[in-house]
Amino acid sequence: MQLASTESERRLQEEIRQFLATELADATELPRTLGQRIEALRRWQARCYEAGYVGRAWPREFGGGGGLVVE
């Protein structure tokens, strides 16, 4: 059993940290009304998808990234 991160896993962690540092909105800025909040969260989900961070371990034939489960 390997408990330590591999070099590629560490690179992915750093990449995601950088993404969050630049893209993550302040939670206090989320809209208060439910409809606006849902729309804001959908935009966030779209940004995460466009950056390649959604479904990384899903098979490519199902729209995923085909990556390893650890991702």
C-alpha cells in the first residue's frame, strides 16, 4: 500500500490549489436568493468542468477524463 503522494499527484494538488486561489469566489459574495444562488453555483460548476476538474476518474466514453481514481 502506498500512502505517500506521487510526483504527478503532488503536481495535480498544486494545480488545483492555484485554480482555487484564483477562481474561488468569497462565500460571502454568493447571492442570497435561491434562484440567483443556484445560477452562481452552476457557473462555478461550469468553470470547474472547463478547467478539467469534474469527473476526472470517469471513463472517457461517459464524458469523463479517464484518469485514475486517486485523481
